[in-house]
Amino acid sequence: MTQPDESPDLELVTAALRADSADAAVYARVLTESLGESLPPGCVTIERDRSVSDRMRGRPGTVSKITVRLGERVMSLAVRAGQPSAEISREVRGVVLSRQPVAVQEWAAELARALVGFAEQNARTAEALRRLVTGS
């Protein structure tokens, strides 16, 4: 991934996605910041839990769920009481055809595959993946 026109390497993207997966809250925040701002509108949905204190101080709250939609694949990562819960679904025209709970590592690998496939068709996503992998 040294050349700007190269497609992202699946192993590098997977490694970048797994880098912070040990701490579910940090992992959710990293994904929110890197994917939520980089992918086209509608691809990433972020749900947050806001306490009364968060609302009073104008804070956004903590990330409780991230859903990434790339084509028919819908990948969700929820964090409840510090415990991650990952799910991969197949959805066509708003109808969920299959839903499978998976381990966070498997979810990250599937997300990496989906992002690389999407990036091959979308230059903006490819640039976002380059920033995620290189940390810049």
C-alpha cells in the first residue's frame, strides 16, 4: 500500500481493525472515528447511550452499537456493559435474509473483506482504508 493507486491489502486492513479490539469501548470509538467519518453517508450507523449528565453537558455519550452496511452485508458490533456482541447479516431491500452472531475477530475479518471489496469500487473508501492502516 505504498502507491496511492494500489488497492488496500486485506491483511493490513484486518490487522488495523483488530488493533484495538481487546478493549470493546476503545474499539467502538476507533471504528466510529475512522469508518463513520470516512465511508459514504448511509454506510455507517452509530447508536449511543447518553446519560443525563451527557445530555446536560452536551456530550454525545458512549457508543453502544455500530452498524456497517456494504451492499447486502450488514455488520453490527454492539457493546453492552463492556462486553462486545458481533453479528453479520444479509439484507436485501430492507429484509433480513440471514443473521449470524460471530466472534469479534471473525466480525473484524469479515468487515475487512467487505471494506476491501467496496474500496475496489469506490476510491473514497480506498483512501479511508489507507488512512486507517497507516494511522494518518
